[in-house]
Amino acid sequence: MVWRISFVPNARAQSFRRVIFARRNGNAKGARSKPSRSGGRTEPSITAVINWPSCYGDRPMVNLSSLMKLPPLLKAHVLIACVLLLCDRALCQQYFPPDTFKGPVHFEDFTVKWYSAQLNALQEPSLWELSRASNAQVYRLLWLRTFHHPIAVRVSVESDGTGNLAVKIADGRGGYAPGKLIDNRILQLSKQHVRWFLDGIDALKYWELSVDDGPGGCDGAEWILEGVRNHGYRVVRRWSPTQGPIRTLGSMMLFEMAHLKVPLEEIY
């Protein structure tokens, strides 16, 4: 069985694009036939259609009720394609420097698109771009759990030593489509609270950590901690850490600063 993915204009509105998931040799009513090399015609059946505004580039908007009616195999293909399409060249922000995540080209491209799509859905700025334009000091944890809501927690240090904490949660899943923003809060941080956090950054030698410390896994969680200081930028990621600097700093931001209430079974 071969699945064909086509990108065609949406006939109902030129401002929208459409992706059609079609199965070759299907027999769906109304499917457009396509000539075969042998001169005959095959009948691909349109089994899923996703529309999204062209101004957002390759970011699909999926009708979940329609998606759930699809066969399991096709449903998996649609979900994977959505993750790949969520963030593409049309995004106005570049979240990470080139060649940040080492590995095969296709894997690095997937990783950047995945993380960028989640950050974009959480309406987060690019810290890498900020580092080049400002002398700000900012740290952000992006917590992507495969089956739970994506979360971003961002600490911004003010010139007087105080700070603020941005807490954002989307209603999707970290390993799939991020969904829409459902929680967006700003908390004020005292000088003592900021100093306590920055002391942790220094004590755990965040700025000396490597981007990766080994291969990740399939189902789990990505803990991605970015930092901006003195026009410098750093990103460190760990896959489902049970200990170590990123687990410690991430837990400080999530639970001791943002005061998020997360069941133990959902912390991984």
C-alpha cells in the first residue's frame, strides 16, 4: 500500500492551502483519477484533507473529529505529517542557530521544526535573536512530554536585580501537534528569588554544559533549556533526565518558581 501526499490550492479560498492524503488504487466516490504510466487510470481516494492559512506557511489546522474517523495507519501518517509541517520556512522567527543539533541533516531539520513549532504555538520569542539584539539575561525551559501539554517557563532578569517569570501552556501534546495556548501568566520575581536561581545556574555550570549528552528515545520528554547572557546564547537539551543539572534547573523553574501542579506520573 502506498500513501501519496499532495499539496494543492484550496479551491474555496486562495488564502488557504490544502494537503490531500490519498491512497492509490482506492475507490472513493468523487476521487480524481490520475493517468498511469501504462495509459490506464488509477483512482486515488481522498482520505484526509487539511487546510491552513497560507500566511502561516506550512502549519496545518486539523479537524480532530474527522481525524479520529480515519483508519489507524492513515491517522498515524497524518499526525506525523502535521508535526513535520507545523513549522517551516514561513515562520518569521529563527529560534536556533544553524547546526545547533548535530546528527543527520534530515534529523536536525526535523528537530528544529519540531521545537520551533512548539515555541511558536506557545507564542514565545526567539532567544537566539534576542541575544544578538539585546544585552538581556533570560533563561527558558521548553518541556516537551510526548503525551502531555507542552510547557514553556521563561525567566527574565531586570537591570535592578528583580525579574519576571512567563508561564505558558498549550492544549496539545509535546510529541505531536502543540495545539493552542491555554495558559499565559507573568509572575514577578524578587531580587532574592532571582539571585537564588542565578546561583543555581552558576553552581551547576550551565554555561559549560554540552548541547547533548547522548541519544534520546522514542516516548519520553525533552527538557530544553536556553540561556542568553552578555550577548551570548546557549541551548542544552536532555531526554527524560532523572538527575543532573538540567533536571535540577528545570524542576526549579517548573515547580519552585512557576508553582505548577503536575501529577508525579506526568513528570518524566
